[in-house]
Amino acid sequence: MLTSFYRTFAENLNMEFTVAQIAEILSADVVGNPEAIIKSVSKIEEGCDGALTFLANPKYTHFIYETKATAAIVNRSFVPEKPVPCILIKVDDAYTAFATLLNFYNNLKNNKKGISPLACIDESATIGKDVYIGEFVSIGANVVIGDEVKLFPHVCIGDHARVGARTTLHFGVKMYAECQIGQDCIVHAGSVIGADGFGFAAQDGSFLKVPQIGNVVIEDGVEIGANTCIDRATMGSTIIHANVKLDNLIQIAHNVEVGEGSAFAAQCGVAGSAKIGKHCIFGGQTAVNGHIAIGNNVMVGACSAVAASTQDNEMLFGRPAIPHREEQKLIIYRKKLPELYNRVAQLEKLLKEKE
């Protein structure tokens, strides 16, 4: 079923295909001309002739009656209240369907293969099939690179490291010795995997460096944003479990363990030896204390500071982070502090006058 869709993309680099082909890949129903040509994608409010758009958020529904896009992906439950100027491609979930198409296109666009003569690859390294290794990539001794891996220019991989099949390391990623990345991962530009953890022992007014002899293990399906750093363990492994999503500019310290399916927004920091449960969500600039355990399905609001261990299914906010409803009450109380201060000052003045 995918063959005709892929062939169309491969033969038409300008992403030109028919509505019928889109419907085939999405198992969709078409209301309108299935042979119409799609040449681009757009937001629903910015549609133009030849464009494909989608409607998932109800607050944008009014745009469907005025969009200039040729076709729109909509939920099967969508029933127009008046004539619609575009072709409708009806699916179970419009947002997921649109994301699926973008992923297909993006994969084909980045479907690079071949090894640049300017890459530096140690003779002992094992390189899989159909890989892309760009200019000035450095691969150390006894490294194992899986099939269909993509290493963009200036990636550096240290000795004895492993990169799983279909993983992509973007420009300038640095992966230290003995670290492991699983299959189907994406690491964005400038990220550093396996630098030394912040391990120092205070001694006579200075600091003695504690050697960091562990590694980093990243399981399958993980995506790591640009300029994120994951430190190697002092001993053992810093572990990022399967399907974790890390945004840009995140710091994961030594011996941290992040549970499967958890997600961190930008500028979060997790201190050493913290254990994060499964399917947790952390807002931007959240700080997590070291040597604590966060339960499963925990949600933490942006700019919070998690100082103590938590149970499963908690929703936290604040500095220090406490249950969200409690923090909301405190916010209300804090807003009333000026009024309370003035009332206390007036009472003190009255007491002094009576005295």
C-alpha cells in the first residue's frame, strides 16, 4: 500500500502527489476530486492553490469555509454547516494523519546515503548497510554503527560506542567512548552524550576530581534536542529509557535514570542519581534534585523545583514543587499579602494610639 505513495514522493522532489494517494496511505475517505494535485502543505488560514492543510482544533473551524487550500484533512466526525471550498480527506484523527504525512516526506527528504571521503573512520569500526556518514565525521576504534544510520558532518563518536539502526545524529553531535544509542533515535545538533559527570570531592579548600568511568545508555525511539547534555555515570550507566523526548538545552546529570515515555521541555536540569518514572512530563526550566525518586505519570509545571521524592500520578508546581492545588491557593494568598500588611499596620497604629 505504501509503494505508490513513496514512488510519487521519490519521483517528485517538489512533493507533488494526488489526493487519492494521500487517501490511500491514510485509509481515508475523500469528499471531492481524488485526482486533484497537491504540491505543498500550509496552515489552514494560509492555504493556497495546490496546498494541503488540516483541521484538528475546533477553534479553527471557521477557516475551513474560507481556506484557499486545495484539500484539508479533517476528522470523520466533521459535518460542514455550509459549503466547503476545498476537498475533504476524512480520517479518524486529523492531527495524527497530518503528522504521518509530514514524517513520510521528512524521511524521504533526509534519505541520504554514502560515506564521504573526508570522514575519518577507524579500521576496527563496524559500519552497517545503507548508512550516511558526512564530511569530517570521526568514528573511533571498535565502534559499531547499525544499518541506515545517518551521521551528519562533524559528528564525533568515541571508541567502543554503539549506534543502533536507523538512528540519526545531526551536525556536531559528540558521543563519548563506550556510550550506546539504540535504534530509531534522533539526536539534534550540538548535543553531547557521555561527557564527565560533575563529580568532585572537597579536599583542603580545593576539589579532587572523581573519575567518571561509567557510560550513557539511550534506548530505542529517543529524541534529544539541540545542545542537550547527558553525562556519563560515575559507575554503571546513566539511562534514558525508550521513547523519552528531551527538548533543547537540557542537562541530565550522572547516574540519572529517566523512565520510558517521559518528556522534558527546554532548559530542564536533573541532578545526579535522580530516578524519573515512566510517562512523566516536565515543563520548561524545571529543576529536579539529586538522589530522589519521581513516580510514574507525574506532571510538573514550568519553572518548578522538585526537591523531594514523589508518588505516582502527582501534579506538582512551584519552588519547591508541591501539589498543584496547594500552590494555587498559595498564589492567591501571596496576592493578598499587601492588603494584609496594610491591615496589620493599621491595627498596630490603633493599638499604639489607645496605649
